Amino acid sequence: MADRDGFIWFDGKLVPWREAQIHVLTHSLHYGLSVFEGERAYKTDKGPAIFRLKEHTDRLFNSAHIYRMAMPYTREQITEACCDVVRANKLDSCYIRPIAFYGSEKMGVSPKGAATHVAIAAWPWGAYLGEDGLQKGIRVKTSSYARHHVNVTMARAKFAATYANSILANMEATQDGYDEALLLDVDGFVAEGAGENLFIVKDGAIYEPEIASALVGITRATIISLARDMGLEVKSKRLTRDDIYIADEAFFTGTAAEVTPVRELDNRTIGAGTRGPITEELQKRYFDVVYGRNEKYEHWLTRV
Ligand code: PMP
């Protein structure tokens, strides 16, 4: 990823891609505390637009607040910088990664004395779980690793160290031939995918696991709105892994994963073992919204 043309916004200015570098004694590299976002821009008829940029920026600032990381820029500056990066790289559909981290000013667990640095990069990124996955659904395995307890890490923050847990789970599942992992919480109830939220469809209603140790996903919020537009009831409840086995449909949501059907969990087919009709309709509505084909949700798009 380091050897490419283009520009990265780094501490307030656009720098050539290859020059956006940090020192090996970067605090966040050693102790795992950086907060970040994952956003997507889509090519609409009126030019590229970043989807729900305000919500992503708010979550970035909330993550920093939770970890008492002083942000050296305002929300408006970060919002504008995300647009600048897409423009400077002449991208239309792309993934955008803002990250705030502690620099190499000091070592030792306490970040006191370290400065917060902010970088924003953007690059083209296709379907996270594969184009085939979007069409036909993916095979998922329940992880032997539990999601962090809410009093171990702060689940409302999107920050680097949580992803060591996601990496363990994803590695285990993919090395065994599955596409993605499903993590349970420490009590054994469904939490989320390694980088996605989960929904199931059962008897015409939609259920999601109660958000405790899972990230409060922005795609999740979008899907809840779209499901309600379809007249579907959306309920949060504690879900067990076998609730998923006997669901009519299941799907993952995430900025990267978009709306990816889950066709199998732990070698049990879910419903017909393919993309279900409600999942397909939600997927279609999701793509209509992000590509600017639904006027009702124009306000979710920030044209760059
Ligand atoms: N859970 C985890 C662990 C994630 O990494 C992500 C991706 N950010 C999500 C859920 C989905 O969040 P969003 O829809 O905001 O991308």
C-alpha cells in the first residue's frame, strides 16, 4: 500500500503518498491506541459522494473522546479534508480511512507528552467479502475467540487494539476455509462479525443482536431505516448462535462489507442457503441510496 501515486492528508496538508511516513517508535504502533474510521464514496450522477460523512466524523471524535485523545482539528476540518483527499486523488468510488494516532514524541504506556497526528488516505476498494459473496452469500464460522467484554475495551470506540481480536477470529475462520468469523460475547450471545454487524430475518421480521460489545455500525443504522421503509419490524434482542442456524435469512453490514448475505453458519445452511429475498431487497435499496438514486436520503451524501 505504501508504494503508490497519489496524496494523503497528513497533519493538515496533502503530501505525496510515498512521503506519508512515521517513525518506528510511534506510540500507537507499540501500545495499540489509534482511533480510525472506514468510509466509502460512491460515484453518483452528480459526482462522487461520501456516504454518511457526518456520522463517520462524529464517531471518530467520539472514539477520541472515549480515549481522551485530544484532536488537533475540528470536525469541519476533518470533513473537508476527507473531501480534499478524494478530489486530490481523482477518485470516484473509493474507501476512505481517517486515522488519529499518537506519534513518536515519547515511549511508555502513558500517552502524556505524545502528540495526536491525523492522516486520511483514500483508494479504490471493491467488495470486501467478494463480488460473489454479495451475490450468493458467504460461509461463516463462529469463532473460538470471544468479543471483548464491554469493561475490557470500549466498544463504542472504533480503535486499533480491538482489531487484534478481529484478526484472531478472521484468521481462524479463513484458514479453515470460511469467508468470515462470527464473534460471540463473553456470555455466549451473538455480538458481531470480525468487521461487520449481523442481522437475521425470521418470519418476516428483522432482528439484530443487542448492541453491547459490538460496534455501533453506521451501515447498520442505514439498514434499520431502509427496513422500516419496507414496513418491516426491526427488533434488538439477545441472539444465540442457533437463532442464526434457524433464521430464514442472515446478512452482515459494514461500510466495507456493505450488505453481504450469510448463507451458512457453522456448516448449517441458513434458509435456502442463498441470498434471501429480503436481504436482496435491502441490498438493492442500500445501493440505490449510496449511489444517489433515492432522494429521501440525499442528505446522507456529501458531494466532494
Ligand atoms: N463491527 C466492526 C468490528 C467493524 O469493524 C465494522 C466496520 N467499521 C462494523 C461493525 C460496521 O460498522 P460500519 O457500518 O459503521 O462500517
